[in-house]
Amino acid sequence: MSIIVLDRDGVINQPNGSHVTCAAEWAPIPGSIEALARLSQAGYQLVIATSQSGLAKGLFDLDDLEQIHAVLREQVEDAGGEVAGIFYCPHSEEDDCRCRKPKTGLLDAIEAEFDVSLHDCFFVGDGTEDLYCAVAKGCKPVLVKTGCGEQTLAGLIHNPDSSLAETSVMDDLAQFADFVLR
């Protein structure tokens, strides 16, 4: 069974400023929940890898984060799909941890938990840190234009990076699901 790794904020849900701090602020991007359900129904294991520096900054606590993730899982389940796992980095940018993207610690944890290699799996994100993390682990990077994806794409056009040359660009998660399920 193939795994698809996804960033959360800006890919699945609206970014809501710099941090989604509670379940009431969590709002899916139109079509994203249905896209996840379709991918899950097709046999893909969906795993979220998300940086949540708001924990380190005290903007929300672990209970808030768990409630946000419960809402996400419930909506995907209600649409007929399943999220196989959610992995998050609780550190701030200044902590220089192994798990904050673009470092691969979250992906290492996913490989250990699921006893698989993520090499050649899709990794869907909206920021350069997602793309660099994907490339560093041998995943297929996919940039969606939602969240900060448009700005990321503009930056890549103005400052091309050959290590990201194989990045696929999609309008949103729904278009990505159509691409994968073709």
C-alpha cells in the first residue's frame, strides 16, 4: 500500500494567518476533504507531516492540537476516507531540531512507524520547506497553489533551483487526487 505524505496548513486547510490555534479556526480548503477520501478509498495511506511551532510559542497546547486533528480525521471519515497518521514538529524555528522541515525527522518517524521507505512516495506541500524535505528523502515533491503555494511558485520561477526541477505543480489537493487516480 502506497503512502502519500501531506503538509497540513495551506494544503488541507486554510492557513488562518500564521497559526490555526483551535478546532473552531480549522477550515478545510474546498475540495480537500473529498480529495483525501478519494485517495484513501483508492488504497493510499494518507500521512500528514506538519510543523506546529505554535506549540513552542505557547499559542495553543497539545489538547488544542489533538482537537484540531480530531476534526480533520472526522471530516475525512465522514467523507468515506481515513487518515493513517499525523506527525508533527512541536518546535520553533530557533530550536534547530531534526523534525522541522526541511529536515527529514518527521519522514524518518513515518518510515519507522509504518515500516516502509518513503522513496518515490508523493509529498504534497505549499512551501519550499516541504519541497526540500521531499527531495532530501527521495520523495516526489508536489506543490499545490493553495496556502502559500502561489508565493512559493513565484519564488521558484524567479530563483530556479535545479534540486526542485522535478516538482509537480497542482492547483489544489483535488487536482492532485485527479492526477494520482487517473
